[in-house]
Amino acid sequence: MSKIKTRPFDMANYLGTDVEVGEYLRQVLEEGDPVELAAALGDIARARGMTQLAKETGLSRESLYKSLSGERAPSSDTLFKVIHAMGFKLTLEPVRV
């Protein structure tokens, strides 16, 4: 019997367009979990290239990998630098009850 080889799921493999990235972020932001947001930004950064993001934010690649690992919530300064460097902006709207 032959064994099936699999590899771990990596969301970065499914974020090829700005529309896909935008929808992914929208869904993550709806959850309101800063650790999940950091992990999602890490997925996007890996899909687009961590080295380029490091250049654009002025942060080291190692620092970005740690901050966007999804193991902890990064500082708001890091989040805003990353979001801006990725070409996104945050907007707020009232919560409808």
C-alpha cells in the first residue's frame, strides 16, 4: 500500500489577489481577535514576500516573523506599519445591533 504525502495547510498559498486578501482580512477583523489579525497579516506577508515588507516597514524580517506568528498580539505600532506597508487602511463603522 502506498502512502499519501501531504503537507500542512498554509493560507499564504491561497492569497493571490487583492480581492482574496481583502476578504480574508475582513473576515478576520469581524472576529475582533488581535492575535488572529497578527496571524492573518503574517499569512499575507508570506504570500507577498516578508523581505519586501521588512524593507517597507523598517522592521527586521525576524521581528516581523515573531510579531506576525499568531502566538501573541503585536504592538499597535507594528500592526499599523504592516497594514500601511501592505497598501491597506483601516476604517471604522458603527456596530449595528
